[in-house]
Amino acid sequence: MPNSSSISEFLLLPLADTRQLQLLNFWLFLGIYLAALLGNGLISTAIACDCRLHTPMYFFLLNLALFDLGFISTTVPKAMANALWDTRAISYTGCAAQLFFFSFFLSAEYSLLTIMSYDRYVAICKPLHYGTLMDSRACATMAAAAWGTGVLYSLLHTASMFSLPLCQGNVVNQFFCEIPQILKLSCSGSYLREIVLVLFSVSLAFGCFVFIAVSYVQIFIAVMRMPSAQGWHKAFSTCLPHLAVVSLFLSTAFFAYLKPPSVSSPSMDLMVAVLYSVVPPAVNPLIYSMRNQEVKDAVRKVMTKCVSKTLNCPSFRIHDM
């Protein structure tokens, strides 16, 4: 059996068994990827350009859009290239880089979702203290903490994973390099350190989950005490999109990593991985723009400006013959 020093590349799980289905999956992934780029790009541009959206909630939403762009760009382009060129290979360095960036964006986004739940809790349960607790310095510190958490988490896991001796071949049963699949390739009895690190990460993730759950229990209690229907509508219009994003992200990620081995299979693992790594970044912009009129207005303004500039560009004008 090869060891880690002799492995120069890994073989990823193909998206389909036949060439026709591979090409179909390529076009499907391309559509999802372009939708994610367009949606997150529009939200990022709208928040950056509209002064009315320069508030803590939209500042965190801007960071979430950036994380989503990086998250989906880590896995989907390589999967599309492999499906288009009918190959499974990824270099050893490419696999390490993919695992690093995937771990980074996964942990950073989860940290940011936890911070966003705190922002909504302060806004609704402690509105008189919102300006003090969520000032620009506090928001910048929280965002930096999310980015820093992602860097630390990904560095620890990547260094730990690729320092393990790999004795079980180089076939990764997933369409990208992820921790559980690389762990399966390690030598028996050599992965205790990584298991401890994974358990520690799961404990932190569960702590964040409890924090989010408690925050929303407090939020819903406060909303139910509001006397006006207008207050209800405003609270729900800002909280429900975030709750939907958190639910989609956590339910798919927890099932991917905590599902029992008895229900595990290559096709099941592939489907679950698509659900938690590809679908959320593409759907999040739609979720946030559906119930938030301010985001819709800002995105509409950005699109109108782009269209008007394009039509007024000399290269697009129709000259009379």
C-alpha cells in the first residue's frame, strides 16, 4: 500500500457513472455556480454601494456573501473541470489547498452565523443598548474573530490531516477533499490526534448551536410581547431569513458529519455533500432578498445602474446608417 510520501495525487469521486450524466452534472453545477456568483455578487455590491445599508446587520450579511462566494468556489470549479474533462485526479497540493479553504470558509461562516444571531438578539431584545453594544468597533472585532476562527481552524486541521501517514490508497470517496474522507485513508491507529481535534471542533460547534438556539428563543419571546403588528413584521422580516439560512446550513452539515455509518454510501455522501456545500451559498442570497425590502431595493438600484450604464455605453448604441 502507498504511504503519504509516495502519493502525488488523489482520485475524487466522479459525479456520475456515464459520460452523458457527467456532462449533465457539469451544466447543472455551472448553473448553480453562476447563480451563486450573481446573487452573492449583487448583494455584496448593493450593501457596499448603498449608504442606507451601512448598518451592523448588513455589514455581517456582506461578510456572509463573501464567505459564500469562497465556499462554493473552493469545490465546484474543480468538480466541473473533472466532469467536463472526464477525469478524477487532483494533485496532493491541490487537495491540501482545497481542504484548507473548505475548512476555512465552513468554520468562518458558522462563526459568522452565530455572531449574526447575537446581532438580532441585541436589536430586538435590547434595542436601547444596540448602538453601544454593536458599534462599528465591536462589529469589526466580531467580523475579524470570524475570519480568524476560520484561519485557525483550517490551519490546525490541514496541518494535522496531512501530517498523518496515508496507507489506504489515494481514492477519496467524495467530489472534493474533506476531512472525514482523508481520515479514512490514514493508517490504522495513527489518527488519534485528529480525532481529538475533530471532537473538540464538534464541541465548539454544538456550543455555537446552543447559543443560536437560546438567542432565538429569547427573540421569539420578545416578539410575542410586541403590541403592534408592524413590530412583528419588522422583527420577522429580519430574523426569519437568518433563521432559514442557519437551519439549512446546520441541518445538512450535521447530517453529513454525524450520520450513522449504516446509512453511509458513496451516492448518499455525494448527495449530502452537495446539499451542505453547494446549495446554501446559491440559496442564501435568495433567502435574504425574499423578505427584506431594503435588500431588494438596493439590488434593484444596482441592476438599474448597470443596465443604464450598459445602454449608454458607446459600444452598445445603435447608430443610424
